[in-house]
Amino acid sequence: MRKAFVNQLVEEAKHNDKIFLLTGDLGFHALEPFIEAYPDRFLNCGINEQAMIGLAAGLAMGGFNVYIYSIANFPSLRCIEQIRNDVAYPKLNVKIVSVGVGFAYSALGASHQATEDMGMMRAIPNMVICTPCDPSETTQIIAMSAKYDGPMYLRLGKAREKEVFEKVDEFEIGDFHAYQESDTPNALFVSGSIADYAVNWIKENQISTAIYSVPFVKPINQSQLKEIITRHSNIVVLEEHQLSCGLGSAIVEQANDMFANGMIPEYPKIHRIGIHDLFLHVCGTTPSLREKAFLTLDKGLFV
Amino acid sequence: MNSVELAKKIRLVTAEMVYKASASHIGGALSMADILAVLYADVLQFDPNNPSDDNRDRFILSKGHTCASYYATLGIMGYFPMSYLDGFAQEGSLLLEHTSHYVPGVELSTGSLGHGLPVGCGIAYGAKKLHKNYRTYVIVGDGDMEEGSNWEALLLGAQLKLDNLCLIIDYNKIQCFGRTNEIINLEPFKEKLDAFNWNCIELDGHDHDALRNAFKEAEQTKGKPTVILANTIKAKGWKSMEDTLFSHYHSPNDEEYKQLMEDLSK
């Protein structure tokens, strides 16, 4: 996904001379296409994320569309107050790109596992949050982000992710990305690179279900959600993030509010699959850590 | 209005605002009043009728809790009618007790310390990238300089050779719980700033000529940013409160206000 990000950013920068890329000394063997094409619009800030966010805010105040590249929790939790006060409050044009979220940096330990970042960002006003599921979706979303004037948090996988979903026509910020329709009560919502596992599992187990990629955890297209949960009464949400504050939470909150406000006549069953308030402290591959964190689908979830 | 007259007026207006609002932080608002006066009388390029003029110099107050004297300065300079200042810390007013970018003339909201300098670095770096001539000025407090983010920004500012950036440290040497050197000792302060490869000028932060000369030197210095280490006196001008911790919190009562206005009118 990082390759898809860099390649699309290079494309966008061809016709947008305000695009600027900062890194906190990460992205070796990833950012080179941009650095070589636009050396004057790239800066390695060194390992100082708090100052880097401030620097990005200052650049955005001068009219730049600033992308910040780093990994896992470094451009998010490490500098969350700078993001809130200096970027989100004045609604500046800063895009924070975190690569390798969830358990992508599996054996590097809890410090490198971004499993709470979405919750932190969700709470901040003016912030758009997006977790694409595959390289194509990443490409589309980076193109979308380049046109968007405001703060965004883009959670990406790492490298060599497979294409999961067929490319769809351009969609809007907040939209669900329908992969498979179904007449059954089942609908699976999945966010991020764990979508690959989910789609394969559904195929292998021959489950009849609608499948949606939900790249945006904030905002969520309410009318689309309403339409989906009116059609489907059994929703399964799978994400690589803490259960307390991620996509599942966002869906439940929205559904709850719609039900409370009388927008939907019945409340659907919503099964949330996410990390149960724990850190992992053992080595393992990404799939094995996902299993250890109970990020697995089960036939019992579907009707 | 020359800088001395402006400083006097800033102090009088600030005292009135803080008294009426029963607000805190008059000590730090008064300690930086001379720096504000010299900046706005003699240094900054700005047009109060066009606060977003692209060529304006950028000013950031990082120690946002002392915004009373900053707001007073903006009012005196004509960014808004002086009556607007009556709203300071009042219900429904935009004049919060920490600097807000919703106030005309303000670039950045601050309040949490350690934010002004990193953003100032970004503005100055952006100006260089855009080949713009405007300069960026940031006032920080000494307590502010205990934040790690400021030292990150000192590293960045030197690395990027931001000679269009000038940092002013309002070194009044008192913070929330007492003397700065007893809480987190910043000394040897000038040596540290020199070692971070900034052009460091130490001076009396109430000496207008010294300040003017330092700002001139900052403009002429090439290849590195300038930091003015301004030795100041907390609550400067309020005789009975000068250099006291109490002035960090205390708002003048009726009797004290009378004396304060007398002190400041001299």
C-alpha cells in the first residue's frame, strides 16, 4: 500500500505544485519516487514528530497541501495534541499517513502496533479518517485526499498487500464500497488490509453475505448505512483495531442514533470483531497475531 | 506612537482587561509588554485593515496564557475597536483567556505550551519555499521552553537555516510553582541556545533600543535563525508585584487596581 501511496502522490504532485511531503525519517526504499521527482517538495524532518506536525501546520498556513509519512503510532499517538491543536482546530490542509497499522509490523512489538490510533483520531473534530483495504483503494483514496482541503488521517497497510476488491467508480468521502451484494440478512463490513483474510474466508466457507469495504470510519455516509442496515439485519464488522473505539464502535453509534431517532424501525444485530482491550507481547506473523487477538470470523456470526 | 508610548498603553489596557475579567497571568502579560511594543511599533510589517495580507510578517504568541497584553496590542494597533477588548474572558466573547485564531490579527491558537515554535518553523520554511520575504516572530515563555517539542523545533530551525525566523524568549524566570531555576533549570541558557546553532542575543527585555538592535541583527543574520533571550521582570510595571510568583495568578482587587494604574501611569 505504501507503494500505491507514493506512486499516486507523485501523480498528484505533477499537476499540484502545493503538494509537500514530510517524513519523520522513515520510508527508506519507499519514498524515493517522490523524492527523486520533487526534491524541493520533500523534507526529512528527522525523528521529532511533535515538531514535524507543527512544521506541517506552518507549511499548510502558507498554502501547501502537506502529507506526513511515518509508521504506526509515531505520526498519531506520539503527537496527538499537535494534531488536535495545530492541525484539526484551524482545519489545515495536512494529511497524516501512517503506514503499517494494526499488526502489520507484527514481530516489532506493541510499540509498532497501531491499534488505538483510530479511536484517538475519531474523537478529534474536523478529522477525516480512512483505512483503505488494498492498493487500488489506496490509490483512489490518495487521489481523493489530494483534492480535499482539510485534515485527514490515512491508515495504510505496509507492503505487498493483494488486491481484494475490484476497482469501483470514484466514490465520495464517507462512502461504503460495495464488493458483493446479497439477499440474505448478512452484511460484512471490513476495514483495512484484513479485508483480504475476510474475503477469502467468506469464499472458502461459502457464506452468503453482502461484503462492504468501509474505508472511512469518519465521516460515515449515513444514508448508505441506513439503506444497508435496513436491508440486512445481521451485520458483522471486522477491523484490526481496539474494539472500544474503532469502526465497529462508529457503526454501532450511528445505528443506535438512527434507531433512537426513529430513522430505522428495527435495530440490527451488529457483531463486532476487533481487539479485546489487550496488547500482544509475543512474536508472530501478521496473520498469527490477528488470530491471537481473536480477529477471526466464525460461521456462527452469520445466519 | 513610539514604542515607549505603546508599551505604556499596552500595560494600562492590559491591567484594565485583567482587572475587569478577574483574570490570571497578568505577570507574564506585563513582562512581555515591551517586546510586543517594539515589535508592533518598529519591527513587524502588518496592515490591521487587511489581517490576511500575504506579505505580512507572521507573529505567534506561544505562551498563550498571557494573551491579555497581546490582545491589548492588537486593539491599540487597530485590528478591532478598543471596545472589543471589554469582552475579554466574558460570556460569548471570542477573546478567550488563551490566544485564539478567531481574533483578528492572530495567526495561531495557543494555550498548551510548546506549540508556537514548531509552527513558526513551518511558516518560515514555507516562506523560503515560496520565495516570500515576510518574516516570522515567535514569543515563548521560559516555562514554555521546558517542553521537548520546542527543543525539537530548535534542532529543526537550525537544520533548515531559518534566518527568516526570530524567536524571543520572555525570560521572567518564574513559572507556576516558583523560580524556573528551582523547577527545571534552563541555565546555562544562552550557552544551550548557542550550542543549538542559533544566533543568540541576550539582552534586557525592557530595553527598547537593545530590542530594536537585536531585531535588526536578526534580520541581517544569514544562514541561521535568531533567538533573543530577553531577561524580563514578571509583572513589570506593577511595583508591588514585580518578580513575584503571586503575579502569575493574582488579579488586582479594587485597591490594588488603583495602585497598579498609578504605577503604570508614571
